[in-house]
Amino acid sequence: MYQRQEDGFRHELKYRIGYLQYIALKSRLQTVMHSDFHVGTDGKYLIRSIYFDNYMDKALWEKAEGVPVREKFRIRYYNDDFSYIILEKKMKINNLCMKMDEKITKDQCQDLLEGRLNWMRDHPTELVRELYAKMHYQVLRPKVLVSYIREPYIYDVGNVRITFDSDIRTTLYHRSFLEKDVTDIRTADQPQDMILEVKYDAFLPEVIRKIMQIDAIRQQAFSKYEACRRFG
């Protein structure tokens, strides 16, 4: 069976916000929410994700066309720590999302990225075997390394997670992964622009909903993968 990061599908809302909106929202959210325990002393951490797609850019095309039911695979690690690497599959149905994940080793990850896939074929985890199959019949391959800084907040009622993602960067046509020194460029039109993400289970508590409504921010579709693939 898959290991689920969330128990079932969750709601996921995204917003583009500017720096002043970030400051205002953050100050109010901090009165009712607490930081994720994974953060550093500054309340943030670095995320790097290696996204997979096929030669026809299926995942990119489905996102651009707004296909309501879609999936994508990625490898994710944090703060350039290669001791904890996660293979993820993200499934989406409109605004509902589910993630499935499996921890893999650095050596397994390197083999996967360089096309040495035999270890995946009989892996005990279904998720690894599924990616193995789709790397064959869908010809999925690593496409781009997406990096950004995340500042997360938690509200236990409703299992709410609100994150501010900034400094989204892409490696362009770079094809070497798992490097300590990454060469990339910023994707935002304005350096201080951010992506606000709101994730929750069955309901969004009223106290959080009211905070979100004060700034009259507008929900919109946004994909870090799509934003980074604009450059290659």
C-alpha cells in the first residue's frame, strides 16, 4: 500500500501575493497559528524538487490546459540534506489534492536520475514500482529542479497548513541533480512576489477564513513546475 502524507484528499488553494500582503497576513496568522516544527531559527526552510515529465511534456500540458484530474511525480529534499529524500506522487482533482510518498536513499535517487532503474522493478513499495513502470511506458524523465523558500504555519483544527513560498528558482536546461552548489535563476516578475498556499481537510475554520478575507486576495491557479518550465 502507498504511504499517504495526508489521510485522503485535501483542499488546496493558491494565491499570488505581494510583500505588503505577506507582512499583513503573517502578523495576523501568527496570533492563531504556530510554526511547523521543521523550520530553522528564521521560521523557514529550503525546498528543492526534481519534477518528472515525458517527451511530450504531458504534466506541463495538463496543467496549462486545466485538466481537472492529473498527477505528477517529483523527488523532494530539504535544506540540501541528502540524508532525507522523498519520492512523491501528487494527484489532483480540481482543488482537491492527495500526496503519496516513499523515502529513498541518496544512492537510489542517483541511480533513478541517471537511468539505472533495475532496483525499482521489485521494490516493496507500490509507488516506486509505479514510477518504474511509467518511466518505461510513459517515458517519464527528470525535467527540472525547482527551488524555493517556504515559511509554514499550522492550525490544528481542520488540519490547516498555510505556507508562504518565495524566491522560486529554476535550473533551466540544467540536467545534473543532487548538487550542493546549484546554479539557477529567479522566476518571479517581481523579486518580492510570493505564493500563498492554504491546505486543509474537510473545512477551513472560520477564524482562518476571516483572516484570509480581510485582504481580499484572489484565488488563482499556480504551478511552480509550470512557472519554472517557462524558461526551458
